[in-house]
Amino acid sequence: MRRLLFLLLLSVMLTNATAQTVSYKQVSDLPYVSANDTSAYRRERCKLDIYYPTNMKKPFKTVVWFHGGGLKGGSKEIPENLKRRGIAVVAPNYRLSPRAHNPQYTEDAAAAVAWVMKHIADYGGDPTQVYVSGHSAGGYLTLMLCLDKRYLGAYGIDADAIRGYIPIGGQTATHYTIREERHISFTTPLVDRYAPLNNIRKLSTRLCLITGDRKLEQMARYEENLYLKTVLEGIGNAPIPLYELDGFDHGSSAEPARLLLLKFIAED
């Protein structure tokens, strides 16, 4: 894995060298829900930042990046190691527990991705080349949008129209904050309709799973992702890549995982 990360870093350095002539712009706090939405908290929270190339010769690829924070904290960010890569990065905020309750944060994530699909061409992007990714809670949201087609379907978007999903350190059982909202113990496993594992389906899009080191990750995070991979392949999906980042815990895995994300996009 260390050799792989070295090669990825080298690849990113070369990408930087070839992308120096590309200019970029960032626009912040664009609303992705209606100004007439009845929820003041949703109008306040549901905004996104977009960082994009301004002088590309052809439509660019886009990553929608969902922040982590256990569905209870965190804020939108454009990660530094996704900048200047010849792609756009869209970073949405979404409502958080306890002011919001399941499944409102997932509904917001779907609304943000739908906004990107409908508007990225206005900025020079290719709506057929949109990828969804995120770390921790953002990884959970990524998986739910990928596997439960109802969320994006509510906005007229087929989940398989997304070019690829790359969740990092996402829970595949029902998220612990959802369990907490129901007064269920953090350590009590639950797999219901809000668990990616309970929404297994045949995919017509790409999925790549990434976690930290199983000895350092949060409880059973690697094992949950391994089980998801096994079940998806068991119903006839093509092999699902699962990367375990040796030596990286849950929090520190996000940085190198984004290099894998860039590799995934570049090779697609």
C-alpha cells in the first residue's frame, strides 16, 4: 500500500505540473434548495461551494464532496489536495442532527447532487462525468445515494447516471447517529432501510470503497465495507474495489484516500 501511495503522489505531482496553465474560480454559498422552502434551517444550511476550472478546452469532470462529522457536525470544504487537478469540486452543507432528523440529511445530499447534475454545464462541466464522494458521514451519504435510488429519484435523477461513487470510511450498517436518534446503543448493530447493506442492487455505475487500517479504523468500519463488497459481488456485480489504507486511522485516511479518488477519476 505504501508503494501505491508513493505512485499516487507521483501521479498527482505530474498532474500539478501539467495543470499549471489552468485557471480556477470558487463561488461560495450557492443555495441548492428553493428560497421558498418552508424550513428556515434548510434554507440556512443547504448551500454549496463550487471550485471549477475557467479555461478548460473541453467539459470537465466534477466531484461532489460531502464532509464528515457523524451527521451531527462539520461544514463544507474544498479539500486542498483536490484543487488544481483539472476537475471541479462541489462541497455542499446539509442539515445536521439534532436540529434535523433522519432521513433529512440524506434528502439534502440528494438535492445537492441533483443541483450539480442540472447546473454543472452552466460552469463548463460535463453532467455525464459527475462523481460523488465523501469521508465518514459523507461516505455514508455517498453510499445511500448510490444504493437507494429513491433519494435521487425524488429529483428526477437516476442514481446510475452518476459516473461513480467513492465513499471513504462510510458505515454500511444503519448510521450510529440514526441509532442514537432512536435511543439505540452505538454498539448495537442495525441494518434497516437506512443501511446501505439493506439496499443491495445491481449497479450500472461504478463503486469504489476505501477505509483506514482495520486495526486503527472505527469499530468494524473495514469489516462492514468488506461485507458490502462481498454481498454486492454475490448478486452478480462486477468486482468492487476495496482499499484498506495501512497505517491510517479513520480521520487520517481521508487525505491519502482522496489521492485514490483522483486516480479513480483519471482512469475512468
